[in-house]
Amino acid sequence: MDKRDTRLVRGSQATLWTLSQDRRTIRLAVPPLRFAGFPKPLDVFMDFDAESVDAMIDRLTVLRARMLPAPPAPGKRN
């Protein structure tokens, strides 16, 4: 991933992620994004079904585990 092309998204998890009224999808509402050449910020909404949410949770769990420091070498454990 090229860090020059990334932006941190800051926002309340309660407003970023919402459950639809019919309880069939979850919506990710990204804060308005500004792009050069666009007169107004771009609103981005993505709706996910339960299967997609499960797959994201699995993938995020793996990635989150990789963010943690490596465990100590076996000889240095208690």
C-alpha cells in the first residue's frame, strides 16, 4: 500500500456504521471526501450484506493480529 494515496478516516463508529431499517444490510458512511477538481466533497456510502460483514470481520481479525508485536521467542517465555 502506498501511504501517499491513503487518508485516515476519523469519525464515530456509531455514525460510520449503521444497520438498515430492514436489518438486512450494514452501511458504511465515509466522511465527505475532498478531491482536487471537484467543487464539493464526495459522499461515499457502501452497503454490505451479512455474508460480506462476516468476511470483513474474519479478514480484519487476521490483519489486526498482524499489527500486534510478535510474541517473545520460546526460550524467553515464562
